[in-house]
Amino acid sequence: MTKSFVTTVLLVGFAALAQAQTPPAGKPAAPAQALAPAAAAPAGNVTLPTKVAIIAIQQAILATKEGIAAGNAVNQKYAPKKDEFDRRTHEIEALKEQLKKGSATMSDEAKDRLARDIDAKTKTLQRDTQDTSSDYEEEMSKVYQELGNKMLEIIQQYSYQNGYAVVLDVSNQQTPVIWAAPSSNIIADIIKLYDEAHPGLPVAAQAKPAPAKPTTPATIKK
């Protein structure tokens, strides 16, 4: 998800450059061999955008009114499953403690039976947690995709209006950006503009009860 946003957001900058370099209607573009050297001013004194901005797309999405509502809805849906996984984890820990305390008094057959029970419960829990985690991530990915597409429209318009040549997504820790001035971070402006364009649901509509049968791994944060 993050990589796709990086690629798409970078296109904002390329689109801005392309638009700035496009000659007015009725005027043919100069042939390739007639282009001025890179160091020279562009033909016709066209001013190209030069500013660079950064934004953490995923953080921005979840900070919008729609993002908060969507994130809460997904977390509420999976909350009962998380509680179930917590309960099953505590049961396994209790069985392990029982095996530890009874190692000196229990028969070998009883210890083997208890050990097999612990192993089976652990493997089942791990499998269920992984399956539920995949389902959770898939639903969150849909949220990022749906709201992200609308946010990219906001970013593109904002970039044209404010002279940004490139907007970089720094959601991923692997981003090539190692430092950026605070003034280059446009996340606050984008969240504000997004909320103005997409107000989201009223507070009463956001507080829906959790479905009876949701799903979420123990690692999911509420």
C-alpha cells in the first residue's frame, strides 16, 4: 500500500512539471534539439515549480474525520476477536504454569497429555491469529485505498496552487528522506482541506455497536 502511494504521490510532482512545460494552445513545442541546456533558463521565461514537500499519507488518512470513523469501525469490528485471543493466551499460560508446578508430582502420562494439549492450543491460536490479522490488514488496506485516492486529489490541487514540484510520502521508514524542514511538512494543511471537502459522518453515526462476529489478532491496537 505504502509503495503505491509513494509512486502516485511522486506523479504529482511530475504532473506539475509537465504542466508547467506545456506550451500555450496554438504554439508548437520546440523540437528536442532546440531545447536550451539544463543550466539555462527555460524558453519563454517559464517558471518551473521547485519546492518539495513531505507528508505521511497513512497518518494523514487516519487523522481525517472519515479516517477516524473508518478506523474506529474496523477496530470495533475486530475487538471481540482480540478479546478472545487474549483469553486463549491466558489459558495457555495457565496450562504452562500447571505443567511447571506439577512436574514433580504428575505422572509421565499426565505430563505428556498436558504438554500435547498446550502445543495444540498454541498452534491453533497462532493460526487463528494470523488468519484474523490478514483479514484485518485487508480491511484497513481498503480504507487506505478508498480514502487515499480522494486525498491524492487534494494533494495534487494543493501542489499546483502552492508551487510544489514534488511531494514525498514518508509513511514508510524506508523512505529516502533523511531530513526535512518542518515547513515542508504539509500534513496539517492536507488534513484540513480533506475534511473541508469530505466532512465525514456525524458523531452519532460513527458510534455504531460492534458486529456480533468480528475478527482481530492480539497485536491489533484499539
